[in-house]
Amino acid sequence: MGAPGKGAGTGKGGGQSAGAFFGGGGYASHGAYFVEKNRKLKEQFAAAAQVAEKPDGQAKPAIFRGLSFWMTGRTCVPDQELKRMIVEHGGVYEQYGFTRVSHIIADNLAAGNQTWGELKRRMKRGNVVTSSWVLDCIKEGKRIPETRYMPKC
């Protein structure tokens, strides 16, 4: 029998032994494995966000609804804390790859860094902000303009 969550739609084929699949884990390819891994991470973040409510039992404001995030480099706030805050306030955190996100969080990047070069190209299609933008939006209770929160290199 296959492991839970590896059934239809995840790249597992019929009739072959689990050892014939990517890494022996029942996935047809590296890509299928990461699709499933990303799905599970999103479920975990969403479950954690449902538990996190205000003390009076109300949900936190969905400041980041419709936005997706990815982090690179060091941040002033621990990454797990940032992920939790983003999801608690309606955002989606993408663990892998920044090509699908609306916001990239980067506090500390060197100007010569290859990642910074890629982020500069990416800025035309999305926003690159510091973790302070997330904190200030939450403090204000609304999405604030990103322009003042671009990382300095």
C-alpha cells in the first residue's frame, strides 16, 4: 500500500512497485515530489493560521489576502515567525521558488550577489520588500505602500 497523500494526481503510477518511483517514495518525478511537499507545507501553514486567533476569538485581519510571499537571505525577524504572521493575516507562503509570488522578502543582500541581480529583474513583475513591511502592515492593520521598504544594498 502507498503512503497517505500519494494517490491520484501526485504522479504515482499504477502497477509499479514503490521502489521504481523517484527516490523510492512513490513519486514519478522530482517535480511531483516537490508539488506534493509544497501542498503539505501550505496545509500546515493554513492549519496553524486557523489556530491563531485574537484573544477575543476573532480571526486576525486578512491584510495579505491574495498575496503570496517568498523569503531569501537573512531577515530581521525569524523566518518561521514571518511565515506564521503572513499566513495568519491571509497570505500564502511559497517555500520553493519565487517565480509565482507577488512579494519577495529580503532584508540583507549584497549588491554583487547573484540573487540580488535576479531580484532586481523580478521587481518589474512583483515587489521586493524587507520584513519590516510585513510588521508595519500588521501594526497598521492594513496593507501599506511597498515603495519605502525595498532592501538596501
